[in-house]
Amino acid sequence: MHVLAGPSMVGGASVLKYPPSISRSMQYVSGQVLTPAGFREGHVGFEDGMVMEVGSGRAKENVAEGIILPTFINAHTHIADYVVPVDLSLTLAEVVAPPNGLKYRVLARTPESRQREAIALMSETMFRKGVSGFSDFREGGVEGARLMTSAKWARPSVLGKPRAPTFDREEIEELLKITEGIGPSAITDWDYEELRELSEFVRSRGKRFALHCSERIREDLDKVLDLQPSFLVHMTQATDADLERCAQLDVPVVVCTRSNMFFGMTPPLARMVRKGVTVALGTDNAMIALPDLFVEMEFAGRVLRQQGLDRLDCVLPMVTSHGRKIINQARVIEIEPGRPCDLMVVRSKHGDPLTDLVLRTAGEEPLLVCADGKTWRVTR
């Protein structure tokens, strides 16, 4: 059991420490720290992948200074798609629909070594942009799912996909040994009874089942929800009644704003927020949108404004607590002594930190990212 020392004074500041002694190898960051009550001036000390100290006031020596907040979760990706060249003349179905869409043809002829390189690069890119974990819908059956071991920086939560839209018990058993669950494309690509059988089997093994829904056309949400999905992706064509049902049943929705807009569809983000849907953000196919959640947040914030929502406080949870719900991780994200170090430091613009994070940070890398025992730091 972790026991926190009582408040003490270090450099004139009130702090909580774990353990009571301060190691010489402790590193500090200072600035505006995200707390349950909002952003507060303070500092965080960490060592060997653990938060050791949190307090008010600036530390004397800091490895980074700025806005301090938990890392992000990219709630929906297809990062191996980075190997696919973009063809601007193709429709959504022509690019991504199985089994003969452009991406499937390119992936089929791309050597595994090249796909591994792409996965490794995208994982590193995400970590450098403050993303500690991501949920990837991985095509290619068992062989495709195994390629995700190449993701060494941002950690993958893999939802595998069978090679064909049929329920092959033996294939699914093998997939579930190496993945967190199964992520089919959409109910329109399957025989519904086979999809139902697949869903029941996956959930009976304690794994997650999720799928794309109502992206190009509105799909029968009652049939989708009867499959008891852990979450849904897209819902660009959802009605108000659809969104109310998702909110009532606490089925989260992952929105991929840039990907949707690339194909001429704007997600009903403001309606989702107003209906009480748990919304997370993903970046979707890596040949269309690189997995940068700061850019995705900015798009989401501007879409919300365009749709009449005059606040941005709903955006940050989409990439922090809501993203963690998607990958079945605890949603508690407070930076506290005794917890694993899971934070980043973003350069301050000296304005409102929330507005600056959502609207004025795209294109930058955090000054420091620390998660899962790994640290990435910008050096000058």
C-alpha cells in the first residue's frame, strides 16, 4: 500500500511526496498543472517512471516548464495504412471498403518488413506528440495483428480483424490470444447472424468488441447495439435518437474529424456533446491523417464552434479520460504521488491553457513526454 507523506515545505512550497525522502536523481517539471479543479501553478517531481512529488510553486531546477497534463490516447487508428499512397480521386468506399478497397490491395502487396517500419514510425511519432496509447483496428488476421509488436513507443491496444467477414472460430481464438479484442468494419460488410455469433464469442472470452458504424450511410442502430459493442467509431450519419441511445446505454463513440471531413462528411460533434455521448477522438487511416491528436483536437474544437457550441472544455476529456475508457483503462488521470508517471509538458503560450492546448498547439511537439517508463524530451 502506498502511503503519502504529509504536507511539507520545499523551497517555500506546499508539497506531497512519495516516498518521504527525495532522491538525487529526481527530475522536476513546473508550470500549470492539470488538476481535478482545473489548471493550477505547481510542479511535479518524478523518478524511475513514478510520480514522487506534486506541489504548488515552481521547483528550483526543471527539465521542462509549461502546461503539465496527462498523456493522450488515440482512440481509433489504422497506422499500417501509412504505406498506402493517397489517391484524391477515389471515394471512401474505393479507398477503405473491404475486401478490394485501395488500402487492402496495397497492404496485400506490401512486405511485412515495410509494414513493421511504418508501425514503428507511427508509434514513435505518436509518443513524440504526447500519445501514450492507441486503439488500432488491425487488418490481416493473425499475421497482421502480430506486426503490431513493432510499436515500441506509444503502446497499442489491438483489435484484430479476421481475413474474411465470416466467423471462423479457430481464427478468432488465435486472434484473441494476441489482441484485446475484435474490430470488424461494419455490419453492412457481414452476414448479421455471423456477426452476432462473433460478438457473443468475443465477449464470452472477456475481450472487447467494437465496430465502425453509420459512416457513409445510417445503419440500423438497434441491430448494432444488440451486438453489445464496447464502443462505436464514426457515427457521422447518426440521428438524434441514435445518439440518445448511445448516451443512455453508455456506449462511447470515437470521432475521427479529419478523416471524415476528407471524404466530405462532418461529424455531428456538438449534437453528440449535447446528447451526453461519451466522445473520444481518433485519427483513423494514417495515409489520410497522421496520428497527431493536437491537430485532431484543433479540428474538433473548430467544428464544435461552427456547430454552435461556444465552449471547448469538452475537448480535452476526448483525448484523456474518454480515450482511456476506449482502451479499457482506468479513467482516473490525476497526477499524484505514488502513481506511474504519465504526463507531458507543452510549451505555454501564456493564455488560457485549455484554449491554448485545443487551438494553438497543433504542429508542435511537447517539451517532454513521460509514460510507461519511457521519456521523450526535446533538447536545446
